[in-house]
Amino acid sequence: MFEKYSYKTKFKALLLVFCMLTFTAYKRSFSTLKDVIQENRELSKKEQTLKEGTKDVNQLSSEIAAIDKIIGKENINKEKIQQDIISFITRYPVSIFDMRSIHEFSDDSHTIYTHEIDVTGSLNQLLTLSYDFEKKFNYSRMVSLKFYISKKDTKSDILHLKMIFQNYENNK
């Protein structure tokens, strides 16, 4: 059957079949193999970066746990904390001028209770009170202090200290 074709024509046909088979083999096997190898390299790089990042995540979670312990005592009723703040203030010769209701904020991981109290007194009394709150009061943390003066009459000024306390509770 192939005797009537010359070697040159047979070689060209064989070369054409070889090219078609090579192209088919490349499309079917080698191109997907090349893509899989490239994807494997990319995933290996991502895996390496994730492994390096995991060390940071473990360190951050341990730091967060330590900070949670520092922030204030947990599992204490918010009204009890407010009563403890008031009883702490009554040990000092200052007057409570204003006290706001407890503000509560929640997100996925924490609940934050905010207590705002305004007291009046002399500068030394208010400084002593704020210092002792910072050093001796363990149930809540003071997050803000603001001294300001209000006029009662045209002659007298009243010194105020507005203190904001916060408690953080873990929702987990």
C-alpha cells in the first residue's frame, strides 16, 4: 500500500503525524502537568508564609490573654462595680457631682461597660483620689481623666474631675 509513495513523501507524512501526536500529547498531558507544577510551587510558597504567620498568631493570642488579665476582673456584675466605685470615692473628702448611667457596648469577642463619674473637691483631694484609683482599685480601669472648672457664682469656682472607668468581659 505504501510502496507507491517515495521515501520523501513518507518522511513528510511521518513528520506530520509526529507533529500532530506531539501537539496532542502536549495539550493532553504536558500542559496540564506544567500547570500543576506551577500551582504546586505557588501553594508551597503560600503554605510557607502561613507557617511563618502562625508563630505570630500564637504569640498574639498569648499577649491578648495576658492583657485580658490586666484589664480588670471579669464576671463581676456591672452594678456591683459601680457601687464599688462609689464606696471607694466615699473614703475621700470629695463630693459626687454627677454620675451617668452605665453604658454597655458589645461586639463578637468582648463586652465593654463604661462608668462615668464627676466629682468635686480641691486639687490635692482630686489628685489623691485619681492616683489611688489608678493604683489601688482593681475592679475596673480608669481610661480617662478630665479636670475642669465651673462657676457657681461670680465669685467662686468649683474644680471638677470627670473620670471614666471601663470593664472588659470576654464573650467567648
